[in-house]
Amino acid sequence: MTIEPYAGDSAYGPQYGPAVTVRAFVTEKVRTVRDKRGEEVVASTTVYLLPTQDCPPESLVTTPSGRTASVITSALHDGGGLPTPDHREVTLT
């Protein structure tokens, strides 16, 4: 899949960094999540990435199926050295 990281807003709208191709585990399941403002929104896809992969909220993601969506949340799950499956969980619109 590809990630175009959100770089901020300009006078012409949102700006994105160069697209990066990454490997990911993608699940297309509808669920309710809270966005960065704390409001409940519907996420249609959850993506699991390596913990080192950055994917800030509002980035654009193109899934392997070809659908382009916006990142709602991006959370790092790190066990701090414990034998756990460290990863980054990203929810998409």
C-alpha cells in the first residue's frame, strides 16, 4: 500500500509528502473510533504497519484494493522490550 504523509495545511489546502510504498496487514471492517478531536467517527478499514512506519492522522493511504482513504487515527503499540507483537495501528475513513 502507499502512504502520502500529511505535512500540514497551506493557503491551497492540505499538503502531503512524497508517497511511500509499505507492506501492511489490512482488515476491511467497519467500526466506531474517536478522531483527534474526540468525536466518534466510522472507520471502514484498519491497517497494521511496522512500528517504525510513520503515518500521521489526515495522511492519504491507498490500500492494495486501490481505495484511497484518509487516516483517522494512528497508534503505536509497543511492548517496551517485552515479547509482544509491536506494531502501528492505523484506522481509515
